[in-house]
Amino acid sequence: SSKLPGHDEL
Amino acid sequence: MNAFRFLGDMTHLFSVLVLLLKIYATKTCSGVSRKTQELYLLVFVARYLDLFTDYISLYNSVMKIVFITSSAAIVWYMRRHPQVRRTYDKEQDTFRHSVLVAATFVLALIFNDRFTFREICWAFSIYLEAVAILPQLVLLQRCRNVDNLTGQYVFFLGAYRAFYILNWIYRYFTEGHHSRWIPWIAGLVQTGLYADFFYYYFLSWKNNVKLELPA
């Protein structure tokens, strides 16, 4: 789900 | 990764480290809301569940581990360290933070990107971070005690919010108009509450300065 926008942020 | 987000992560990290260092060095935590620190730890744990499943980058994994361990260390000091825990304002830190946990969890059940355990926890952590400052804000309004809330701590908290908002604006214009309304709306609420916290911090700091002036 880290593909979803904003999910790569801390 | 853009500069705004990197600087936002760094200032966020510094705010946690500055508080931890202050408690470690002075062995007191008066004026610090343990409940807010427990909420922050819960935010990091709920958001970083993918620490062992999705590898995004070394930076991402290292920062997650540092955030969780440093916020856990603050909670440990305030709960377990014999010297520090005695200085905790237990009677003053009365905000019912369990209400915040329940309300934000229900909100995450309703508003999330996907109805999966991971996504509900992610949305929960975003909503909880937005309101986690409330116990600290109430404690500050009540006690006006800024002994352990150093200026650097407040500065880094403010810088963290400012850089993250710039990061969202930057990503909005460069990466297309993904719907990122969950972090945007929660982020705006969080920034508003931080602005209120800074207002009371300034009032308390001003009063302290007056008090310290030679009579």
C-alpha cells in the first residue's frame, strides 16, 4: 500500500 | 524525495531528539504531557507497520526505527525512570487521551484509502497525529510551565509542519493531482492546533521572562 499517494512519507 | 520533505523529516526528528535529550540531561519532565508523548508513540507504531514488510529505502527504514525508539525512550523515561517519573505532573496531565484514540480510530474505519488493516492503521495514525498535541496544549494552558519545552523543541515542531505543507504543495504541482486529502485535511488541523500551542507557548515564555526580570 506504500504505492498509495502519501504512503511513502514518514 | 524533495528538499521540503527531507527538511520536514529532519526537523521532526530533531524535535523528538531535543525533547529526549532535555529529559535525559535534566532528569526532569515537568511541563511535558506524558499523554501526548504516548500518543506520538502510538502514531509511529500504527504508521510504520510496514517496517518489516515493505522496503522503500534505507533512509525510510532507518528513520522509522529512530522515530519509534526515540519516542519510546521518552515514554520509558516518563513512566519508568525513578528520578524522571517523580517530576511528571500526573495531577495536571488529565486530558482523556483514550477518547482521542477511540475517535480517530472510528474516523479511520469510515475514511480510509482502502478498508484493509494496514490502511485503517495508516489513516488512524494520520488522524491521531493531528490531535496528539491536545493533552500537551491543555497542560501548557493550565501550568504555563515551559521548563522542559525548550524553544528549540517548539521551533523544530513548527518547522516540521511548515516544511511538510510546502512538501505537499510541491508534490501537488509536480506529481499530479493525486487525492491526498487524508494527510492534507489532518495536516491542516494539526498545523492549526500547533499554532494554538505556539501561542500559549509564547504567552508562557513571555510571562516567565517577566518573572525572571529583577524585581
